[in-house]
Amino acid sequence: MDATTSRPPGQRQVAIRTAVVNNATIKVSIADSGSGIPADKLQKIFEPFFTTKEKGTGVGLAIARTIIERSGGEMSAENRPNSGAVFRFSLPLVKELVA
């Protein structure tokens, strides 16, 4: 949501998409209409204590990626072609345990 504040109110968009792949993996993407991630910082955004926000701590994305990877998933980010960024993550589905 923070990424879209530089856009006029009518142009602020965040889109969340989900998909199940092969009944084994869930994929989630979160795309925004903001200004994107500076190209020289894109490779660093998941590093602990790195932030692009004026008042950020730089731990949110690092923690999220660690949790996802330790759960058997993956997380990535990239800039969208026209504007904004998209974050993607995938996690393996767990079958419900029946007692």
C-alpha cells in the first residue's frame, strides 16, 4: 500500500492473485501501481535491515522470505513493465491430517 501513495488516488491499485498448481503448490502474486523498486536496489530488498522506506526497519521482507523458504517455498520480486512492482511467493500445500 505504501508503494502507491505517490500516485493520484484514482490510480492507486494493488492486485492479489492466487493459483493452485498441480494440487501441490499455491502461488500468490501481489502487484501494485507504484513507482517500482529502484533497479540498483532490487537485488538487496530481501537482505535484513535493508530498506527503501524513509521510516522502514528493513526486516519485513527478510522475515517473510525466511518463513516462506523454511516452509519449502520461494519468494521473489520484480518491477512491472509499465509501473509498479510485483512480489510472488509459492508454498507447498499440506494435506489435512485426519485423526
